[in-house]
Amino acid sequence: MPVVQADSVRADIREGDQLVTGNWNISPQIRPDVYDAYIEGKSKRFAFITNRDSVVFELEPGKSYPFVVLLNGKDSAFTEFKGIQFVPRAQFSKEYQAAHRGKTIVEIPKVYELINIVFALTDRGRNINGLVNRDTDYYREVMEWFEPYTSHEVVKKVNTGLGVDGGIHAIKMDAYPFELAADGKITQGPVYDRIGNSYTNNFRYYLPDLENFGKASRFEEFYNAHRSYYDRLIQAYRDSIGVPEMQRWLARNFPSTRYDAFKIIFSPLVSANQSASFFDLDGFREAQAHVNFPFHKAGVPSEWSEKARFVMDGNIVFTEFNHSFIGPEGQKTAYHARIQKAFSDLSIWNDNSKPARYYNTPESSFDEYMNWALVSLRYIDYAPPAEQEKLIASNEDMMVNFRGFRRFKEFDQFLVKIYKARKKGQTVADLYPAIVEWCEANK
């Protein structure tokens, strides 16, 4: 067994040509400490690098490669590379591409709704604001039907899983690839392995218990009884949120990024936990928005006109589709390293006591600044002129005082100014050099 010398508990790992620095903590108390190495093809070279030594393996899927790290010449940390075959996140067949190209799909899938019902039954879902929408008649009907199954094993396990950072997004999104058969069996469909960007599907762990829960609680019966309600919400998303307009706006302002299909996937139970994903595989590009429904509270008068509310109702799905355009733009060579440097000290940009703390990388923080600044730009193009200034101010107040993005007001005002002054034919993408330069000057 190879022995690697180390005087520091931090180590680097090289995967092929990619070096990840300081990401491994040498832990003698874990025996063995396993690194899951995902491999495309037959093999891939991995290196474990300490401050004094290194070891290199040509890893193959299905095989393990043990070695010992001798820390400070006395403590043995038994370590292991485990080769795992990499599976693509999705496989878009020619048939799938032909059926979906140029379309926007809006849906409340069965398994997706089933896991959201489990979220509602958990202690976290009942007590933590923002996880589950508890202000609708539908929520009350869910609780009345499924309350007897609160002690089910899947509810306990999911409640624990929700306590992990990103837990609700990972579980919910990765439920989408699964389908519910007439006999109550849950199986994985042929298109997606997972929706999130991790190497594994985060939902699969809960599948056997969830299947049992669905059968015991007669979920299929509940879902079919509410199908007309689901259809009304789906139709509202198609007709009353302005989705085609926002897609055209994004395509016009980010002309180097295109998508062949869009999907809006939601549940009436989802509250303030939105997420997005996009795919570029098999010559097909798909953008997904995993969102809530923009319910209006009954009996509460609105301070906004009907036209302003129409634009505002689209904000959630708009800010998720935004990521599918902002992400690729910010990754361009001309901007990526500069954004990383400008946002290297996140304490300047984000208040760590507020939700902004979850945007804990330079890339994610910059993208969220851009994301909601685009909301203000869309107000300029589509909201009633008399209400634009107030709408933009409300957006800035929410981002700074509630979400904790310290510099958003200045950032937003700058972007609004240069957008209004742009030359004919200029797009938001054309403004990126000035935007990145502003971030560098205000870091």
C-alpha cells in the first residue's frame, strides 16, 4: 500500500487536468476515508497531493485504490480512491428532441407532488417559513388527507434531509426524473438521471419508503381528485404570467445563448424555495425552472395596477430562467476571472446573517445580483411608466433589507442607468464589460 507523507491536514486532488486545491481534509480517525472518483470512459488519472508528497493512480470504474497518508510522521490516515462510472445527467434521444423542440412545458408531476406533500408533513415544513406554502385551501386539504401518515418512515428521513444545506432543492429537483405507475410503483424515466449538478441523484435514497407512503396514503386517489385544480394552475402559468414575453426578452438580450425547450415545474405547496437547472447534452439545450405559484392573498387589496401585477407575477419564473442565460454569459473568458476577483471578499457584497449567505461563491453572488437587476430592467420595458420607479425601489428594498445583498441598490441603479442610456440595438450582454468594470471598482 503506497504511503504519502504530509505535515498539513489539507491536501489537493487532481482529476485529469483539473486541480482542486485544499479541498481534502486528512482525517486519521476515519478508516478508510473514501474519495468518490467519477470517471467518464474507461479510466482517468487522479493524484492526491500533500505539502510534502503525492501519489498518482489511473482509476477504473468499479475498483478501489487504497493508500496511507502519514501525517506528521506518526498518524496514519487510511485513504481510498473509489472509481465510479460517471452517468450523464440526461440523455435526450432524437424522439425526445423532436417532441420538445420549440416548446414550453408546464407541469405538476405526480412524484414531484408526492415528495412536496411529504415536505409539508415534516416538522421543518410545518415550522420553518419559506419551505411550504401554508396559506391555501389546498394545503389544508393536503394536511387533512395525509395527517394520519405523519409518523411514516419517509417523513422522518426527509425531515432529516431537509436540514442539509440545499436539501429541499436537491431532493425536490431530483424527484422529477421519476414516474408513478398505475400500480403505485415509482420508477425512473428514460430521460433524466438527475436534475441538480451533483454526481448522484439525491432523491433516490427516499424512493422505497416514498413508494410505500404513496400506496398507504392513497396518493393516486388524492391527485386524481385535484387534477382539475392542477390544470387551472397550469393554464394560468401558460396564459397569465407572461412566459412567452420573458423568453423573448432573455433571448434578445443574451443572443449567444439559446435553448431548444423550456420547462416550468411546480407544486402548489412550494413556497420561497425556487431553483433552476439547464442542460446542454446530445445537441439539445433545455432550461428548467422549479418554482412556486404566484398566489394572491384573498381579500388583500393591491397597491399595484393590474398591469403591474401581471409583470410582478412573472418574477419568480423569470428569475429562474434568468440563471440559464446569466450563467453562460458570466462564464465567458472575458469576464469569469474578473468576476471571481471582484467578488473574492463576499462580506462586501453579502450580509452573512441573511439569506444572501447561501450565495457563498463569487459566481453565485454575482449571478444573483444580475438576476434581480434584470427584474428592474424588465420593469422598465413592460411595467406602467407611472409605477416603474416604485417597483424598482421595492425590488431594491427586498434585496438589501430582507435578503441581505448589501450593494444591490447601487448595483441596480447603475445597471438601470446604463440600460436606459444604451444605444439602439445594444443588449444586456453588450453591457457586461461596463457591469464587470463597475464591480471591480466597487469591491
